[in-house]
Amino acid sequence: METLKFKTTIKCGGCIAAVTPVLDNLEGVDKWEVDTTTPEKVLTIETTEGLEANQVVTALKAKGYQADLI
């Protein structure tokens, strides 16, 4: 199992609702969560399929959100 963490622009429950279909359907994502209580709005993804960070960044960018691997 690998854990990827990203600093994001996902700020609220509405943002989480907008990215849920993208992240739920992204191949290799086993579990994900966003901590909106921190200034970095950290997205944590657990993967066992060798998901690449750039796949997550690209998928979120298509929905209008920024993500940077940390």
C-alpha cells in the first residue's frame, strides 16, 4: 500500500462533492480523504495499484482544482 498526499484547493463540502466522482473512479484509488481543517487542505490517497501523482493532479485540474504532491 502506498499513500500519496497533496496540498489542494479543495476547501469545503461542496468542493469534496465535486471531486468525489473523479477520485472514486480514478483507477488505483483504494481510499481517499481531504482534511479541510488545515490551511493546506491535504488530500490523502491510499493506493495499491501504482497510481501516479500526475494522474491525480490532472484529474483534479480537469475539475478546476489544483493539487501539488507533498
